[in-house]
Amino acid sequence: MIAAAFQGRLGGFSLDAAFHAPMRGVTALFGPSGCGKTTILRCVAGLQRLDGVLRIGGEVWQEGGTFLAPHRRPVGYVFQEASLFAHRSVRGNLLYGFERATRGASGPPAIGFDEVCDLLGLDRLIDRSPRHLSGGERQRVSLGRALLSQPRLLLMDEPLSALDAMAKAEILPYFERLHARLDLPILLVTHDIAEVERLADRLVLLRAGRVEAEGPLNDLLTDPALPFARTRGTAAVLVARVLGKEPGDGLLRLDLDGQAVLVAGVSPEAGTAVRLRVAASDVSLTLDRPSRSTILNVLAARIVTVAEAGEAEVAVSLALRDGAGQRLQARITRRSLDALALAPGMDVFAQIKGASLSASPSGCAPE
């Protein structure tokens, strides 16, 4: 477990934030600009010294009189801009951190050179100069160099913010592969909720230097007390398992808390855990299971809460599997709520008009 707590002032800004993160997967530090995300990341790296505590697994990096200098902290740091050595090739940039980290080591490296090149698709770039790389390619090399420094913890400070939409689309699958294949904790700073939905397992919500909430991603996305549930465009990110391909129409059958879901998409191996994004605006509610409809996915659920979401709408939080499963959201009109007399504790059917596969969380189950 990672335990972090930092307090102090930087000019007119005050930070008093504490959170926990697991030793595997992606924990996103999320919030508006100026809320303290990058300051926390710099404190973790030892680049900024504020009062506090930092424990990584069983190691104390900061506590009381203990403060490990930045060069003694085994972290890989990926910045917004890929700062590569212009006089070195891609190979030279990658080997820079790798050779320093493995010099004098008694055993094989935890993360190998060939493994990183394969993971990030760098083989065809290996002899190029950084000057001849696209923005997405440069960021992949920067990420590879950070990984080859053999970190115990990977820090990523808005690594996609400097990229255009096409470059983001190019690099995101590599970030997902990193998440799925490496047993490494990652702290990701971002203000883009789409990146959070696609990459994060756990979320730390920050506001004005304080932690507003922390926990498993979908728990926070569907918490009616938090702003996500009241935001137009909000979505739930559920974990399902692949059952197989449907014969004839090519749809993928998933198991979502014991209920079948059909989606279009590639065909991962049966048993693979996948993310399923369901927008609240794509969920409608009915008291009876529909018999003839173009909507393929109808899930039994129980209403947990009903919250205000504007003058004419409400946000309905639903739990699958008779109220004991993962949660999703429905955004419906107040008129519909009143017409069906919907209230917490009622059993309903959630009609999913649209659902999309996102990344595989490599076997991660909902907490």
C-alpha cells in the first residue's frame, strides 16, 4: 500500500492532502487546474519538500526525520512534454536510464529492454532521432525511458495534455497495455475525465489543495454526493468478463455481475476482464422487463439513491444483482420519476441503449 500525506504552503497556495493507493494499477489524481495535483506528484518524487508522510509498500521515504533524496527514490517520472536527449537516438534515450539502473545489479532487471520496446511499439523507431518523431512517438519513448529506470513507482503528470486528439488516440492503447501487463503502481495526474474513465482503477478527487474523496473509480463516479453524478455526460465504468463471441452476428457476450451483456468489439480471450463504459444518458428505466425492443441489454437493478441533476432532471444511482452489485447511473426527467413513482429500494429494469468497451483492467475486480 502507498500512504501519502503532505501539508504546507507554497506562496498563496495551501496543501493539506492525504490518500492511499494500492501497489498495482492506476490511481488518478483528478481535479481542476490549481488544485494541487502536480505538487503532490513532486512531493512523492522528492522534488518538492513539504511536511508529511510517504510510505511505499514497507519502505519509509518520508516521515519524521527521514527524507529520501530524489536520486534515492526509485520512481519513473513522465512529464507533459517528452524531454528527450536530442543528441541521442531513441535507443540511446532508452539505454540512458536502463544502464544507470542496472549497473552492478546482481540479477536480471525487473523490466527488460526488449519487453519495453515490444510493450510500447518502439522497435521500428529505435534508430531514429527524437527530431523525427511525432508527439505521440516522443511520449512513448519518454515513457519507455522512465520504465527502463526500473522504478518501483511510475509518476505521470498529464502525459497526454500536450497531444492533439489523433496523437492521443494513437498512444492510449499503449498506456492500456502498460496497465494490463506490468505489476507496477502508477500515479496519474489529469484533469480529463475521459482519461480517468479509460485508464484509472482508483480515483483521488482533489479540490483547492484538499482530498474531497478517494476510492475505487466507479464508486466515486456513481456517488450522488460528488459532482460526477450531477454532470451531463457522466458515465459508469463497470468491470465485466468475456464469455465469448456470439455465433452469427459477431457480438461479444459479457458477464456483468451474473447478467449477460452484448456489445460490439474485438474478441478478447474468454475469461478476460474488460471495462464497460455506460453513459447515464444511455440508461432508461422500466418497471417491467420489455419483451420486444431494439435495446439488447436489459439489466435487473435496484434504485439506491435519487439526486437532483438540474431543474428538470434527476440522477438515479442503481446497483446491479438485486442491489448487491456494481453501480451505474441513469439520468432521467423528473416527470418520468414521478410517473413511475420511482424511489430508493425499488427493483427496476435498466435498459442500456449504448455501452462501449474500454480497456482491459487485466483481471482487476471491482472493490
